[in-house]
Amino acid sequence: MSDNNTIEIIIPNQGLTVTEVVISNWHKEIGETVHKDEILLDFESDKADIELPSPANGVLSKIVAREGATVAIGEVVGVITIP
């Protein structure tokens, strides 16, 4: 759950038939500054390859799902801390 100083990075809904995706590439490392709408990571579903933009300005403070991990739609894959 996010608090006032953090924002969770969540895999968004990709349609009715997609229930999980695979993290293919993180574009940022923990501790790096991120900007709203900057691409944070790529993930793959059985239907498409998708880029996930940052939901806010801040610092990538946690990566929960590493490259190659299979995650469910709606799952938290990382956290951004807002300075």
C-alpha cells in the first residue's frame, strides 16, 4: 500500500483474457531518479510487449519483481519514493 511518500508501481489491466505478464526489462536501477511518464520497465503478455511509464517523479526505491519474473495483473512490481 502506498503512503504519502511512496507510490507503488503496479501492472495495469491488459484486457479480459490477460491474467499475468513477464517482466522483460527494467530501464532504471534502485536509487535512480525517475520522471513522470518516463519508461520504467517493459513487460510481455501473450498478446503484446508493453512499456510501463512512471506514475510520478521521484526515486526508484524498490524493485519487487526482477527481469524474468511472472507477475499477476494488479501486482506491485516496484516502489517510487517522492523526495
